[in-house]
Amino acid sequence: MEYKVIPFVPSINRNKENSTEVAQQLEDMIKHHSNQGWLYVRLESVETFIQPDAGCFGLGAKPGYMASRQMIVFSKQN
């Protein structure tokens, strides 16, 4: 079994924020990869720690924080 994981970062118009647009983008990505022989497995949320930025001589320093990334998981039989 072979796996492929790609980031899913939907883009929406802030004036027309609509979950239907996000769903369509996900569906399009699934269709695109399905046409290449990949089988959609799931949408996975991955938590990651963004390291702090010390800034220059401490000026403009930014603390570290947790961020969530959405990943689409596909599989394919070898």
C-alpha cells in the first residue's frame, strides 16, 4: 500500500465566506487525485508548534504557538 498526504488550504472570498466553497475545493482535489488512481482516505488535522522568533536584539520578538494544518490522505494499491 502506498500513501500520499497533501496539505489542504482552502481559499475563500472573505465577503462571501461560505462553507460550500470550501467543500467544493475539497471535492475538486479529491476528484483530481482520484483520476490519477489515488483513493481518498480522510482529512486529517495535524497540530504543530511554530517556534518562537527571537527578533533582532529582542526587538520584534514573537512567542511560539500551536497551529493546526489540514492534510488530505490518499492511498493506492501497489
